[in-house]
Amino acid sequence: MKTGMALMLALLTALAFPCGVLAEAAPAQEAPSKILIAYFTWADNTVVEDAGAAIDSALEHYDNMGDANSGVDATSSASVLAPGNTAVMAGHIHDLVGGDLFSIQVEEPYSSVYDECLNRASDELADNARPALRTHVENMEQYDIVFLGMPNWWYSCPMAVLTFVEEYDFSGKTVVPFVAHGTGGISGSVRDMRASLPEDCTVLDPIGVYRPDIATCQPVIEEWLRSLELPIAIRTAAE
Ligand SMILES: Cc1cc2nc3c(=O)[nH]c(=O)nc-3n(C[C@H](O)[C@H](O)[C@H](O)COP(=O)(O)O)c2cc1C
């Protein structure tokens, strides 16, 4: 009798769970992270009428401060012509992890003469200004991971980067900063950008690339990306 009951139970169970899977639900498939790669670069925020003069004005400034960038291509080093240095970094990140690229651009372009650009940037920093933007991200809410690139401007970030981060709700998002710089390194750029983000936004370790190293920075960027252990696939450079 007992054996009959047990058989009956086994039969009922088999009918209820035909694949032999008991009530445990299959683990929910997590949606893959959606990636945005946003960056500010001088070249996308200026209008160059005389390329030679613009490049010379940058190189003269580097010379005056003892940063001659010997052996580096003058045009890319000056970074006033596209692609700017931060844009080059953004391009490498995009090649390695995919996602959507976005260039942060101000309404009023900066001068392509280095010292004039420096002066305006200095005034904006002193005024804690928020330059108006002419480019905007559609549906920022769809992105979980935002790579955010900027040049070091006056040991901080361009104030337009603050306009950008304050325009959207970064709560719950992961921000991954990357910085192009001169002799000053990352300085306060990431710190100042972080101050405009909400507490519950995670900010990962940034990478900084010095101007003369931009042309060869792809392997360093790949190494840095892998060290972050983000839940995303990273292609190898050869792919
Ligand atoms: C307005 C301005 C201010 C800058 N201030 C600094 C600075 O304080 N420290 C530094 O290391 N580099 C500074 N730089 C150099 C840039 O960070 C560097 O050239 C960077 O590679 C430029 O990136 P981009 O081509 O994406 O604009 C400044 C450049 C500009 C135009």
C-alpha cells in the first residue's frame, strides 16, 4: 500500500514537473549593461580658421612651460584639430567595449588660440560657471555605465563637464572617468567632477594619459579596462 502511494506521488510529481526540474525558478537573465562613452575635447569645442596658427599657439605654450613633447607629431600633440586627445581615448574604449559615443559640446565654442582658450577656461573656473551645452544625450536612463572623458583644464575639468553631469540623474549609475592631460596629470579633474555627482553613483578608478602618449595609449587603456572588472565583455586589440 505504502509502495503504491509512493509510486502515485512520484507519478504526480513527474506530471507536474515534466523536465524533472522542481519548483526552483530559473535564474532571471540580467540585461547586459548599456554603455555610454561621453567625452569633452577641445577640438570639438572650437572653430579652427587657421590650423597652422592654432597649432603654433599650442606648441608655443608647451615650449614656454618646458613641455616640448619632443618626437611627437605636432598636430596631434596640439590637439586643437579633431580628433582631440580625449576623443582618441574615447575611440579606444569604444573599440574595446562597444556602446554609444557622445561628444559634449558647448553652445559657444572656445577660441582655437591656446592662450585665449586658457583665459576663458580660467574665468569659467573662477566663476564656477556652467557653460550651456548644445549636445544632449537622449534617454540617459537607459545607460548603466557611463565612461566620462575630459582633459585636465586648470588642474580641474572643463566646467562644461559639470554642466553635463548636472543635467542628468546619475543615481545608481557607474561612472568611469578618463582624462587626457599635460604635465599636471589628472590633478583635481575627477575629484571636481565627482563632487557634482550624487552619492549613490559609483565612480571607478580613472586613467590619465599624458599628451605625448596619446598616440600609443591603446594597450594601456585595454589593461586599465580589464583591471576595473566591469560586468562587460572586453574585446582584445586584435579582434
Ligand atoms: C584651457 C586648457 C587648460 C589646460 N590646463 C591644464 C592643466 O592644468 N594641467 C595639465 O596637465 N594640462 C592642461 N591642459 C592641457 C590638456 O589637458 C592636454 O593638452 C590634453 O591632452 C588635451 O586634451 P583634448 O585634446 O581632449 O582637449 C590644458 C589645456 C587647455 C586647452
